Amino acid sequence: MPPIIYIPETSSTNTYLKEMICNQEVEEGTIIATHHQLAGRGQKGSSWEAEKGKNLTFSLLLKPDFVPIMEQFIISQMVSLAIHDVLSQYTSDVAIKWPNDIYWREKKICGILIENILGEEKIDNCIVGIGLNVNQEEFLSSAPNPISLKQITNQDYDLETMLTFIQLKMLRCYKALSDGRGEEIVKGYKSYLYRKDGYHLYADGEQNIEARIADIQSTGYLVLETLEGEIRTFAFKEVKYVM
Ligand code: BTN
């Protein structure tokens, strides 16, 4: 297996891995992990809270040169599905909230920040950053709805064992993708979607809309069908889930 390299302390494992690949050859599947991430980065320019020594904060390197740039969302789907499947070994009620948050019931247990370094026509390097709340018991930041595995199950977990398990699962799912079994990934992703069934409230920036998830396109766009039967398509950031 590719190495899992532990850095005692770093600002962000995504930034660390990005700098590393500029300076040396790094094997695909390598993971950079830290027990103390000082300035974890989240989606939409947010920060990621993780108490020292309590959670998994790591970045995995992929080189998916077989994935067309227009279809890069399949990587988000693959990563979400792998994390979903690992967490489902520890607890039930895990779901994937479009595009790539991992939820337990109505709360966020894992965040994913994927940063692609594009070549002329392909993805040269893909940095998959994952923050998984494992043993933390209290969250202090303004993040709206965090939860950890310990808060769900009342147990502590060995972080290094869990990370080895995640690396294995992730590389298996990635192999399925590179072997041309992307359809299985898409099917799995869609079947575990948060709010997969029924009508729920969303906000499109101007107003709340009651709608159901009709599809997720291969571009990553969310397709909603409103109560009135109107089909609307949204990119990430164009629509919010009203909780
Ligand atoms: C989100 O906002 O949901 C994404 C959070 C991603 C956090 C992880 S922690 C490891 C990696 N390094 C970072 O700086 N961010 C990601």
C-alpha cells in the first residue's frame, strides 16, 4: 500500500501535499495526515475545526488522468461513497449530502475538500482533503451542525486503524473507477443521498422552494423538481438546503 505519512502539526494537509508534489515525486494513493491541523480549509473559503489529536484530518493524492475534466464530479462521488461505506461499518443513518458532505441524520460528520490540479486536457493531480470527526466531544466554531462518531456511539476509536481502513476502501473504489465501473459508483452515490426521497425545503437565493431531488447530473449539478412540477438545475452554491 502507498504510505500514510503523519506530520505532527501543519496548517493544512491539503496545502502540505500540494507543496510536496511540486518538489518531489509522490506515489498515487499516498496520504498526508496530521493530529494537529492549525488552519484547516473548508469549502467556500470556510475553515475546518478539528481538536488536536481527536479527529482524522488528512489528504490523499490521486492522479486520475483517465477522468475527463468535464466529468471530474465522479471523483467527488467516489470519495463520498467510500467514506459513506466506511462510516456505515461504525453506525447506521449515514448519508451523502450533495455534493460531498457526509451526514449522520441531520448533522455533518465529515467534510471533503477536493482540489484538482489540471493539465491541458486532464487532471494531473487531485488532492482529496478529508476532515472526519471521530473522538471530539464538543465543537466550538460556528459550524452549524457538527457531530462526531463518539457523540453518536459513545465510544473512542483508534485513529490510525481507521485511517488505514479508509485508505484501503478509497483505493478499492478508485480502482473500480479506473476499471471503467463508474456506473456502480454513481448508483451507490445516488442510493445513499441525504433527502433522496420526498419533498423538502431549499432556498435558491430569492425564496424557499419545496422540491424533491430528481437527479444529480454527471457535471455535478443538482436537479430539483418543485411541488408545481417545475424542473430546476443548480450548481453548488446556487442553492441551499433549508434545515
Ligand atoms: C468542508 O468544508 O466541508 C470541507 C472540509 C475539509 C477539511 C479537510 S481536513 C484535511 C484537509 N485539509 C484541509 O485544509 N482541509 C481538508
